[in-house]
Amino acid sequence: MVSPVAPLSVADLEVDALRPRVQLGAREVRLSPTEHVILYTLVSRAGEVVTYRELGSALGLAEAEIHSNRIARHVSTLRRKLRDEPDHPRYIETVVGIGYEMKTSPAVGFIVRPRD
């Protein structure tokens, strides 16, 4: 069965909108539902800063939960699963005090495109 929503890709990372897993090169990475929403939101807006409030809204969080470290904890776990280093990120860049950005630097060959 073909997914009605095309997966999104950033370099060797492919995220399906409907399945809580990601293809990282040849390796499949299982994600929690929360990690999946965060990653799909970031990939769908690659190259843009996604604020904590926008991520919280995508997750259905109350305002008080958005300003806790709940999102940061999920992003930390997501980075570990993607083998992404917070000090030298390949994928998820922290924008201090604002949110996160999915990197699209041509220097490392990142391109965001829907998969056919």
C-alpha cells in the first residue's frame, strides 16, 4: 500500500508522516510518537527555526508544558537515536531560547524533498 502522504527526506534521513520510524541510510530507527511529531515537524520546515511554541502546538502541549524542559528532553533522546551530536549537529541545531532548526547546509549536502 502506498502512503497517501509522501515521506520527506533530508540527506540520508527519511521520515514518513504516518509511521513512527525513520530511515537513516540503511538503518531503521524507531521513534516514540512524540519524537516522530518533533522530527517530522522539523524536517517539514527544514532550514527554518521552529519555535518551542510551534513544537508544543504540534504536540498538543499546554502553555506551561511548552516552557518546561519536556521538548528538550525529547529532542535529546531523538538526537541519540539519530547519532546526532548537540555540539556538532548534522541534523538538529538548537537555537538558544527560541527552538530548533533542521540543518540544510549545502556544505554537508542536505536537501529536503518529498519522495516519489
